[in-house]
Amino acid sequence: MNSSRVLTWVLVCLVVCSAVAPGVAASAHADRTLDVSRVHDAPLQVETPDAQNNSTTQHENPDETDDSGDLSAVKGWLSGRMSETLVNCVRENRTLDRAVCSRLNRSYPDWVSKYVNVTRETESEQDDEVASRFNESRKEQQRFVESLTEFQETKEQYETARENGNTTRARELARELSKQAETVNESATNLNADFGWLSNETSANLTSSAEAISELSNNTTASAEQIRELEFVETSLSVSLNRSQIAYDSPVVLVGSLDAAGGETVANRTVRIRVGSQTHTVSTNSTGGFSLQYRPTLVSNNATTLDVAYIPRPTSLYDRSDATVPVSITQTNTTVTVTTSTDTVRFGDRLRIRGTATASGHGVADIPVRVVVGNRVLRTETGENGTFTHATDIPASLSTGTVSVRAALALDEQALRRSTAESTLVVNSTPTVLSVDAADVSSSNATVRGRLTTEDGEAVPNSVVRLQVNSTTVGRVRTNATGAFRSQVNLSAIDARQPTVVAVFDPQGGNLESATGRAQLTVPSAMDGGLDALTLVGAAAGLLILGLGGVFVARASGVLPPEMVTALLSALPGGTASRREDIESESTEDSTESPESNPESPSQPAQDAQLDALEAHLERGDVDAAVIGAYDLVREDFRRSFDLDSSFTHWEFLEHVRPHVTDDEMDAARELTESYETAAFAPEAVSEKRGTRAVEIATTRTGETDQF
């Protein structure tokens, strides 16, 4: 459009606004007077206490833990709720109904978090320990519930296999049940230790719960033992050595016999015999006898007995049996070698490290090996012939120059002595390239983005880039897995229309060379020798909208005659009498608000900006912030969409979302809530994979698709 046309619009709108302003002001004043009269007629709302209930509140509201109040009462309420949940979960496990146990993942984490906040006010180490124990009890009870659930599910599968006559599968499941029962017992022992401490050090009474845990554990053991006796034939293992003094360089002969219950022998079978940490496959003779040669490797050189076991295969009819023999162990020296696939490397190169471990001229298998390249530690183990191979990419942190490559057998007071070997490697420096540009530049800030690579285009991840504007450092950002970075920089203190943004990569140590990238910005100004075209068009558009409204107010109030209204509308772009009639017709329709016009709903550009901020958190490596932001964004979307109470805890909120969403949407919401709980409350950080997934969920929910 040309500038004369724009000026015409502006003049038309100014004329209309000037003409109708007095009438509009009078109308507005009248409305305000009416509103005041309504206020005087409104009844005064005062909350009064319930006359039927004159009892005092037992504990302070834990949602107000930041306010001053009775901290002891708050702690009492929180510990009571946590204790109650632990007790009820134990009770429900006894009845195989675990609905309340779900609170361990919902309300309980919030209670622990609030308890921690309260203990910060008390500055009591005892309170800190109580909070820690309650949290550990929650985690251990979850493990106990999970292991018990797994045992019961496996037991159901076992019973189904027996009913179907699937003997092979039934035996496999019976062995799994024995292992799972051991896990249940271990978890029960740990949980009862926590319950005992809490019962002794707090007002919580968990004694009956500890007894119930022991009962569940004992029942699990008894059930597994009953199934084991039903499925397997008991065996008996007897072994002896040709001498008790043993060493790797002086192997011994182990002679044994494997018998079954009822006087039968496990004859003419291939069986597995475990001696110490080594498993040998041997064949039994017609009487169940066998023999093998044994060289001690990882067994402690202070051991006085040697453990030997018959390890049946999962589908075997026979049960496991164990035996021990007295020994005295003498250490044997070892030799290790190490070589590299190349003598010279640089950043990103693939390096292969090879070596061998021997003792008394024999390659030693299954020995852990610790390899150190410069300051980087790698771990592997030897194969059947005593050799080992490990491949690694050269990291940026490895210093330039000649570095050592050391290999050591990771042994400590064992039958084999520790030994080491060393080689060298030359690390060359690698030039880098730093690109930078800017977007969304305003008078107050700009989005600076770029990428750090080697001169060959290989990404340089997890590296710090310093950002400067006109030689002033304004921030630092870390590159992501692709070498990219992105950050908002503040320009409000920069007194220049065309500042220069400089990105600097200046590593302190390592093998990457420094790099610098520059980008010149043009900061827009509202006044630059007068109004620019964009500003003029924007002002004209605003006045046009105001003017159109004024035309119809003027026509309705009689301020302007109809013929002047027609003339004014005709002066507007595309303005005709018929257009006026169309507008008048539209204005007489009911002004019901569409669902999309909810003033509380954010615009799509606003949501896009929030999503961009989450991506920026990920690129900077601040995964926790990205997860918390993603959760807040989705939670607010749910709150608006389903009219939910914002005071719910994160797990309570999730339960109120459930009736409104599909199963897939609920799964995604639960996954996001779990990640949020880790980011907000756990000491460990959320993994990059889970952080990326959280942002994906937020993007899917709040993006243009408006669905999971």
C-alpha cells in the first residue's frame, strides 16, 4: 500500500474518534456510576466458624511450610501421613490390593519434600536424619512391593505352565521363583531396619508393619521352597582335592561325585560345576563321578575354604547342591602387555588398545583389566586366551603431546598378583571453527546461536563458549551433542545501534585449539529519523480498528449523520455501502464467546516461545530446568482445559487428569510427572534422554496438534 493511502486512513480514524469521544466518555461514566451502586447493594461475605465443630486443628497445614507457625505440628502431620502410608501399604500387600501403595509415588514425595523444608527451619541433624530415613523407607518399600509383585506374577505363570503340562517352562519359572524370593527377603531385611529406626527415633509406630513385612517375606520363602521341592530332585555333591595347598602355577585336581535323592546317581550326564568364580563343564561317569583341573585366579589369597557347586541348567530335573573343601592359597605372579593401533591421534580418532595377561606361561581368562589413557580410565576383561581389546574415541580433554597408555590387572590380594604395563601415544591438536549469528533482535535482548566444530566439520559437544557484546562478557553457554549452542543475551546496557556479538571458545587444556566467531547486530529503534513504514502501518491498523468501532457508535448515537458515515466507510480500503451493511449485519449477531477466545488461553506464538525456551535449556545442558518448565507448561494446559484446582500436588493433579484423557495421553502425563519429581526433588539430575522426552511431551501437548 502507498503512504498517501495510509495517511488517509489515519485522518479518517482521527476524525471519527474526535467526534464520538465525548459521547463514549459520558456513556462510560454512566456505567461506572451504575457499577458503584451495585457494590453498595452487594451483601458482605464473612466466613464464620462451624458452630457444630469446636475442636481445634490437630496440625498446621503443611502446604504453608514457608510461613511462620508451629513447626512441630507440621512435622507431626507430615510424619503421621508418611507413617500411615507405609502401614497401609504393608496392610494392602497382605491382601494383594495395592491401591494405597500408589501414594508412595504420588503424595509421599511431596510430604518428604515439605518435611525437608521444615527441618531446614529447625537446624536439627536429627530431623535431617528422620527425613532421610522416611525417604529411604519409601524407596525400599517400593522395591519390596515390586519384588513381591514380581514373585506373585511369576508364581501365577508357573501355575499356568503346570496346568498346561509345560514341564520345561514350569522348571524355568520355579528357578526364577527361588531367586526372586531371595530378593524379597533382602528387601524385607532392609525395610525392617528402616522401620525399626523410625519406631525408635520418632513417634511413628511401625512395629506391627515390620512384623507384617517379616510374615510376607517368610511366606514367600516357604512358597518358593514348596515349589522347589515339588519340581526338582534333590542332589548331593561331594568333592575332594589331591592336595590342599594350591596356586595358579601349581594346579590341583578336584574329584567329585554327584548323587540324586533316593540313592540314585546323576550318571552319564554333562554337568556344570562352579569352583570359586570359575564354571567348568564336565561329564559324569556311570556312577556320577567326575574330575577337573583347577587353577585359582580371583579367589582371595587369604581363603581357607573353596566353594564348589553343581549348577543345573534352567530346564534340568535336578536341584542345585553345594560343597566346600579346605585350601591354602599361594599367590602367582602375572605379566600384562599393552599396545595401541596407532602411535599418533587427534580429537575424535578411534583408538584400539590391545594386550594380554599371562601367568606361568598361560593366558589367563576372565581377569578384569584397568586401562588408563592420559587421565581417562577404561575397563575391560580378558578373553579365553588371556587377550583383551578395547576401542575408544579420543576425547577433547586428553592433553596434547606424549601421553601414557597404562594397563593393569585389577587384582587385590587374590590368587594372582597385580601387574602393569605401559605404552605411549602422541596426541596432536585439532583446529576448531566457531560459527555464530543472532535472531529475534530487539532493543533489550537477542538470541545468539551457533555451532562449534573441528575444521573437518565434526561436532564438538559439551564445551563452554563465552559470549561477548562489544568486548563485554554477557554469558557462557555449553554446546549440545551436535556442537550447537543457543542463548539469550541482554542488550539493554549496550549503547550502540550495531553492536558486535563475539563467541569465544578458549579451552584450558585438552587438544582442541581456540576459535572465535563474530556477528554484527542491528538493534531496531522506534524512532529513526521519523516513523518507519512498519510503525506507521501498525499505528494505522490500530486506529483503523478504533475508527470502525467509532463509526457505528457515532451512527447509533446520532453524533454523525448517516451520509457522513457512508462517506467515511467509503474512504477506507475497499469501503463501500455494501461493506458497511455487511459489517452492520455482523455487529448485530449475538456476541457469544467461542471456545477459542478464552482470554486465559495463551496464544500459539506465546506457547512456541515457551517451547523454544525449553529447547534452549536442553542445549545449555540444564536438563532439570527443561523438565520443570515442560511440566509447568503441560500442567497449566491441563488446568485450563479441564478446570482443575491448581493447589493439587503433582501426583494428585495427575489423578484428576485421568478422567479427561486417553490411556496413551495418561501414560505420557505420568512419564512427565515422574521426570518432574526427579528434577524438582531428587539429588540426582534427570538424564538427557528423559529431558528430551519431557520436552517432546510438552511440544505434543501444547503445540499446534493440541494432543498427545
